[in-house]
Amino acid sequence: MKTIGFVDYYLSEWHANNYPVWIKEICEKTGKKFCVKYAWAEKEVSPVDGRTTDEWCESFGAEKCASIEELCEKSDVIIILAPSNPETHLRLAEKVLPFGKRTYIDKTFAPDFAASEKIFDIAKRYNTPFFSTSALRYATELDSLIGSDKIIVTGGGGNFEEYIIHQIEPAVKVLQAKAANVSAQKQGKQIICRVEFEGGRQATMLYGETMPFTVCTEKNGVSAYASLNSDYFHALIADILRFFESGEVSFDTEQTKEVMRIREALIKAKSHSGEIIEL
């Protein structure tokens, strides 16, 4: 049995509360042998529900580690969580990645492009395989749309800064191009984002708190529409476990940097309505 260590800003958040269950389900389905055995969190008490690290560990049958170093030493593979606090990922990665163990870093990968490059540099220095992504990359509805010329993505969530990654990631996966410039415009609580890519490819992202995740694409003049309803979270977990076994990432990780580059620019563009920001 391979042991997984959870590193978090605080445990008892949505990802930490669901990933162990999904990992167990995938293992039961596929015969893989992984379990969440160790956990460590920077904050002892979750601001979400007041549950402590000790209480979370008791609920999930995990062992609380006294330090992040202890967790890294004991675990076979590691998941850095803190999905709502990407500002913590660089300092957590600075502790975890030197151990050289296969690591998944939850969304949003980094608070900005500079931090994302620093994390990649640390991983390269210690030859540590790792990856990060939005779960929406694994929506199976996207697979037949790769290579499209244009895409419109809709989606929601509690706040733009945290949830816009779920629109950028599908756009980057489908268009397979590098962004040239971005702009954003507010319409009440909604935000309309435009991204011009090299080679004439284009993306429009419509963010609203209650919007469903959908895509509309165009390829060679032919349009296609899809609601992103597939079980992308289970698909993400399955790919994380496959990665833990092989050490091979299933996509080009340069796309992760591109997603971070676009996200940072769109957050800036949100405060400069209609202004085109060159990347």
C-alpha cells in the first residue's frame, strides 16, 4: 500500500474532505493500492467548520504529523492542497519538493506567474515530478474539441480570483495556443473576459457566480456546444493516482504556466475595464 500525505493550509475544506473518499473509490475500482495515511496543516483549526486537524485525522483514519518534514519523510507521495489559498503554495512547495517525492499541487497552482515559475524551478532543482491543474481539464466533453479556433466558456463559483481557473484551463487545453493579450469588462456581478491567442485563436470567458460550466467552440467554421457534466473530479483523482505510479504527467506542463499567466493578466484586467493588456 502506497501512502499519501496531505499538506494543507487548514484541513476540513471541501477538497480535503472529498479526495480521500474518491481515492478509495478509484482504488476499489481499479485495484490500485493507495491510501491517505498522513496529514499536516499550517492552521490547526479550519475556518470553514471549526474542525481541528486532530478531528479531521480521526474522521479519515490518518496520522497527524508534527511537522511538514515528518510528513514528507513518511509519505510515499504527497498532495499539496490549500485550494482556496494559492498564496501558500510556494512556501509549501519549498518544504515539500526537496524531498523528491511525486507531488500533486491543487488548484489554483500559484497566485501569480512569477510564483509558478519559482515552483517549477524548485522541482527542476530537486528532480521532483509534480503537476497541477483544474479538475475541469478532465471534462471528457472537451476531448473532441481540442484544436478549435475559438471558444466561449461559461462558469461560476464564489469569487472570480479563485474560480476563473476553471474557465482558463479548458480554453488553454482546447485552443493549444499561447495568449497574446487579454481584456475584461464588468456587467454587474458578471465579468466578460476576452483572450486573444497567437495564430488568430480566441477565447471568451463569461464568469458569473451561478453560471454552469459550458463551452461553445468553432473549428473550421463548424460550431459545437457542450455542457461540462462529466465526472471530472473522479477523472482527476484517477490521473493523480496514475501519475503517482508512473511519474509521468498526462499533458504538457507548459500549459500550467500559460494558465497562470492568463489568470494573472485577467485579474489585472478586471480592474481596468475594457483595457487591452498585452502579455
